[in-house]
Amino acid sequence: MPAQTGQFAVNVREWCERAQGKADDILRAVSIEILNRVVIRSPVGNPELWAANKEATEKRRAALGMSRRALEKAFPFKAGKGYTGGRFRGNWQVTLNAPAVGELDRIDPGGGATIADGSAAILPAKFGASVFLVNNLPYAVRLEYGWSTQAPAGMVRITAAEFQGIVDDATRAQP
């Protein structure tokens, strides 16, 4: 009987280790999917959509037969000196167990570097850890609540509404 008891304890311990590993994998998969969705949904500055450039946009659309270069010269967009879109998208930061503070200098219009860095930060996460995804730029809350025509319903709120489906998909993907 003691040998059976010992084997039972080994079997339970192995089962617990497998369950813990699956929980860790699900946490990481869900966190990375949320990161991807939020970053890709984040608006990137597009001077064509700015109210200050409404007239230039309309004139460019009405012009026929002009090259892109000629359109840009004839009807220039107004943007700050040296402006490059992608600062908001590049400022998403992932940390474990405590939120990031401060802003990043990263400009990432495509989001690839932001997603890569965030995914790397998520990889060591174990089930039970808190995964934080924050954007500390001063206009982040305004963008989340409709300031951008590119993301009028926000990024985080849409992704949060999809949370259960993301968890379900990650759970189903486990062997």
C-alpha cells in the first residue's frame, strides 16, 4: 500500500505541474494577444485627417492628373516641424506586477518594435502575476475616449470587451 500511495503522490504532483505550465502558457498567450490588439488598434498621426488640413485634403482629392509630389507641393499638410506619427503606438509598455511609469522616446508607426518588446516582457510571466499594459502619454486617455477619428471607440475598451473570447481561444489552443 505505501508504494501505491507514493506513486499516487507522484501522479498528483506531475498533474499539478502540467496544469501550472498550461496556466502559465494561457496567461502569456492572452497577454500577448491583448498587447497585439491594443497596439495595432492605436491610432497613428495622419495629417490628412486633421481638421487643420481639411481644405488641403479636399483639394488633393479633387485634383486630377497630378503626381503625388505635385499634390504635396500645391496643397501641403500642416504638421509640427519634424513631426512623425507613431509616438502613441510606440509608447505602450508592458511590465509585470507593477505598472510602468514615464514615457518612452520610441516612435513606432507599424507597432512591430512595441509588440516585440512587450512580448519579451510577457514571456517570463507565471500564472498569478499581474501583467500591466500602459501608455503614459498625456493624451492617451483622450485617444481612448474618442479624440481620434481612427479609433473613436478606443483601443483598450474594445479589446476588454473581447477578453473572454481571447481567453477561450487561448484555452482551446492548449494541447
